[in-house]
Amino acid sequence: MISVLILTLNEDSNLPSCLGSVSWCDDIVVLDSFSTDRTPSVAQEFGARVIQRKFDNWASHQNWAMANIRFKHKWVFYLDADERMTEDLRQEICAIAADQNEDRVAFYCGRKNYFMGKWIAHCYPPGFIMRFFKPSRIRFERLVNPTPIVDGKYGYLEKMFIHFNFSKGLSEWFDKHNKYSLLEAMEGMKLKNDCHFSLSALLSGDAAIRRKALKNLSFKMPLRSLLKFCYLYFLRLGFLDGHPGFIYCTLQSLYEYMIVLKMYEMERNEKNLPI
């Protein structure tokens, strides 16, 4: 009834629990970026199909999957290896897939993010992301944190999956976000001279449209890293998440500052100035 797509690169430590959470699925596809650990063999041990492709960027990688993988079912749920399906979410998506009158072709889904053994419910908000869809009706844009372009109606799931973003430790998080910040800076440079700003999008009743508008606006704002910390810690009530919440807000502000610095470097390079 539902196929599951998992993208991997050296995820043999995370993959068993992820695959275990979707053991009910009869069509699990692991799109692996030529891992050098046991990721492919672990996937095969759990009965998953393994397809390998060299990773280039997030949108291109996901679009290739949509266009080239022959899924057994018309509905696909996408998970990362550090994420876990829940039973209530499984029931919700299976009910949608079984509904012959369902006219929506894609669904955003929230996630429960865990850090230091605790669900970070405030400053690490669920944040709806596109995860359940018909592959033929969707494509993605942006080099990192891709945004979906849906051909048809879409909706929002009530249940959430679980996310262990720090499962490999803080060092891995810094390595990963060093790469992400470069890609975000490249996206920011595309927008820096764009004077268009849509207040209607920022005030939209659609959470996905609001999120995209807010992200685009953030590239034009000064003191971005400080604003990010204040937004998460005070406005999003991150202080209620205790010490893990404070650390997470600090990490996010550092990530934002990395993006700012890399955009600054790119601007100086455009003017042939030293860095």
C-alpha cells in the first residue's frame, strides 16, 4: 500500500532502528550514496532494495529518486536514517493510501526532535516538511533543505515521526552543518538582490508558504544569528526545554552565523577583495 524511501550515506549505526520502525512495509528502498561502511548490507539484511547514486545536492538527488525509482506502490513516505516511523503515523498514512476518494497528492508531516535524551518541544519545533507523496506529482528545489513543488492539492498529517538529529554526536553535527551552511549561503546569494517581498505569503494561513517566506526574508535581515537565538529561546519558549534547549538555541545561532560569514566571503570574492 505504501513504499518507503530512505536516503543514506554511512548510516549503519542508525539504519537498523529506522528499518525496524517500517518493518510493516513490503517495499523499502534505500537510496545510498556509495557508503563505505555496512549501510548497504544492513539494508539488504532487513529486506530493503538498495540503489546507489552519487550525491550531488538535495533537490537533484530527491528529484532523481522521484523520476527513476520504480516504487511498488503509488504512495511513498520518505525517511532519513536518523528518523523513526511511529505506529499512529503508520495508521494515518495507511488510511490515506487506502482512501479511493482522496484527491490530495502530497502531505506535510511534523516531527518530534530529540536532543540529550529529551523531546525538544519548544525551540526545536515540529516544523512541517514534505514526506508523504505520490512521486509523479512532486519535485524539489534548493541545494539544501529542499522545498517541494506539488502538482495538485496537498495536506498536513496530524501525527509525527521521531527524529534523532544528534545521533552521531556534536562533532558530526558540526561537520554536516558546515557543509549545509555553504549551500544555504549559495541560496542566500541568489536572493540578496531580490527586492521582492510578499507580506501576504508571510501572513498566509498555509504553514509551508509562511515557512518559505520567513526563510527568504531572513537572508535580508541584520544580526541574523542573534535574532535566531532570541526567536527560538524567547518567542518559541526554548527556555522551557531546559539546558538542552539552551544548547540547541546556541547551536542554531552559530549555524546562522556560519551562513552569514560565508555569504560575506562570497560578496568579497565577487569584488575581488581578500578574505
